[in-house]
Amino acid sequence: MLKLDKDVFVITKSSFEQLYLQHWERLYVFCYKTIEDEETAKEVVQDVFKSLWERRTTLQLHEVERYLIRSVKLRTYEHIRNKVIRTQHHEVLLQRSATHYTDDYIGTQELLSRIKQLVNTLPKQCKHVFQLSRDQGLTNREIASQLYISERAVEYHISRALRTLKTHLSDYIG
């Protein structure tokens, strides 16, 4: 490392390589002991060295080793703080999702129950056609063939059932 005015270090390619080789392992061990995750510890130390290299022309360092140690500590603690915040946000989202899921499930069950009630109030033939169409997934042609009625009659019954449901479910549909 080259020293200039009043012990300010100038970081060159060779001095940077020397710093990296001398300090990387010690910085990594500190970070790993704190974070307990190999990859994250490596990333933190690499980010510190990357930042040092990128800022080499503007930094005025008197004690490079102290700078590196402090930088790794700060980045390590920042990582931990961010991880805690992410975990808290994740928990809040899970709680909200569970609440919304429960609300949606209850709402869906209420709607299905109301539909079932309304279908049961339909005239017998209309109800039967609608159930064959919606519950069993039969086509209009299949229903017509099975019930010995015209496809036009099937369409009429399905339309009537849908009109009834739409009229009585306006509270749910919005």
C-alpha cells in the first residue's frame, strides 16, 4: 500500500489484492459467526471489498484494517436487521392472508348455501335441467337427449334458473 500525505492510503490493484488476501478470512469468520450462514457471510464480505474497490479514489483511509472490520460489522448488523424486518413483514402478510382466506371461505360457503337454497325453489324440471348442466357438466344436447326434451327447452330452463339466481343473489354479486 502506498502512503501519501499524513498516512492516507492509496489503494491500487496490487494493494487491494494484498488487503483482500490478508483480511478476507478474518472478516468472513466474524460475519459467519454472527449470521451463521456461509453464503450470506461470503456475500457481505464480498460487498465490503467491492465497495472499497469502487470507492478507492474518493476514500481517504488512515487505517484500512479498521475500516474493513467496521464495514463488515455494519453490513452484518444491517443484514440481521433487514432479515428481522422481512420476517416481521412476512408474518403480518401470512396473518392477513389467513384472515382473508377464512373470510373468503366463509363468504363462499354462505354463497354456495344460498345458491343451493335458490336452486331448490326452482320448478322441478327447471331445477333438474340446471343441476344436470352445472353439477354434472352435461351439454345442452346431452340433457335434451336424456330428458326427451328439445335443446331449446333446455336453454329456456337454464336461462330461467340463471335469471332467478341473479335476481336473488344481487347482494352477493355486488
